[in-house]
Amino acid sequence: MRVGVFGATGAVGKELVQVLGDRGFPVTELRLFASTRSAGTRVPTPFGDKRIEVYDPATPPRLDLALLAVSGDWSKAHARQLVEAGAVVVDNSSAFRLEDDVPLVVPEVNAAAAGNARLIANPNCTTAILAVALAPLHEAFGLKRVIVSTYQAASGAGAEGMQELEDGLREVLAQGGQATNKFFRHPLPMNLIPHIDSFQPNGYTREEMKVTWETRKIMGLPDLLISCTAVRVPTMRAHAEAVTIETERPVTAEAARRILAAAPGVKLVDDVENALYPMPLTASGQYDVEAGRVRANPVFGDRGLDLFVCGDQLLKGAALNAVQIAEALPVRLAA
């Protein structure tokens, strides 16, 4: 299978290549595309050393699968062109997520939504991690309301954000200086920033509204009530989320644990007596979303539940989910 990774030198692009190799994806030809400053560079991959190319819209490459880890503007300009050239495109940007004719897919939740589409959107990283945990709970108990606070790692801002955090921590801890900021609105070391993406007229940020809009679409619940507060925290990778749900039917913590323990893509980590619960430290580098701190919520009586989830933003929140989408489309890709 001829596969192209676009944005191959970025944090998500690098993970895409690694996940393809780790999961034994049937790659017969791998082509890597990035900006002109990386053109000609050879990089090691699980499929051998590969040369970085620059995409030329005048001559689109012949690919079976195109995995896009690029900006929304780039995707809007070129994704459909790649489809016309014969590729199935899985786009990791926000360009098409809310388009009616483009499926938004988390394979553990709505793999069938891809249908016969040749352009498929990968959800926002926070949404993907949340949906994996919410879907089995909805199936068992029904969802009425969801309130979520997110604690999002520097990796959500890409390789540049991760580097800024690393440099800032070194400046503060090793050199006793003051961290500077370029990619974040404020210095991130020793700080929390309740501001991700642009503020909207309703007072929420676009990142927070993405969680609402995208969760509704993925789960097929257009009227689901969701409120999100998104916070950037000084961790390197893996997002954490504190989730409160009100259910349609009675729920207990014990029943919810059984459901989550059996859910695909979820690892139940919930042994508080032994201090075991989801954390970025343990979720980083893992495919599954950790779920724990499951407990009854006293506000909603026997229809309330609190839990804590944590997932690797670069994997389930991006690269892994994209490859899983491709894995669910073997017949179409082979054709």
C-alpha cells in the first residue's frame, strides 16, 4: 500500500510514521512530505531511511492512503486534490471535522460512520480521548449532561510547544531565570493557562467548543449538553480530563467500572488504596485511554458519576486514531 505522511517532521507526523511501523501496517511505499526547510533531509523510519519531499500540487503523488498532520489551511487547499488523485485521506486538522459530508471518526465509537467516504476527519485530541470513555457509558446508562475540565499537555501545541516547555523548565530550574513564551500566551513552566485557542462570543474558547461540537457528532447525540473548560498544564504529553456525567438511567460506580474495564481502547486504572489512577506519566506512550477515580456524584443522585481519564495526545489523540481509521478501511484501500 502506497502511503504518504504530510507534515512528517512535526510531532504528530513523526508519531504517524512510528505507529504505522509498530502496528505492521501494510506499507509497500512510504513517502514523507514537509516544508521546504526540511526538503531533501533523510530520516530513519521503521521502513528504512526516507527522504523528505515537498508537495507539488501540480503533480499530486499517486497514493492509496494520505495521512495529514498539517494546518487546517493546508488541508483545505490540498486534501480534496489528494482524493481526486486516488488517495483515501485521513486529516488530523480541524478543516473538515464539522462538514456534513465528512465523517468524524473514533473507531472504537463510530467506525461505521466512515461509510464509503474517501476523506475522513480525525477529531480534536481532547475529544478523541473523551469519546473513548464516554461511549461505553452512554451505551450502558445514557448520557444527559457532560461537564469536563481538561488538563492539556504542551504536546497539544506540537513540537514547538513541547520545546518551549522544555526550554522554559531548564531556564527556571537549572538557571534560575524567568521562562519566556512564544507559542503559549503566558510562560507555561510552574503555571496553568486557562486559555487554549481563541475566545468565542459565548465566553468559551474554540478548543472548549470543539469538545462540544465534535463529541455530539461522533456519538450521534446532537442535543447532548456539554460544558468544557480547557487548561494548558506544564506536562510534556498526554492530556487529562476530569469528567462529570448525568445519566438517563441509574448508575453506580461499580457498574461503571465493569463497563469501562471491558470497553475497547480503555484501561481501567482505579485502585485508590494503592494510589493507582490515571496520570500523564503512566498514559504517555500508551495506546489505551486510562480511566479511573470512578465514583458516584452526589449532585445528580443515582444518575451521577465522576471519573478521571488520561490519554496520550500524540497517539490516541492523533496518530494512533488516524492509523486505526485506515486499518478499518482495508477493502477500500486495496481497491
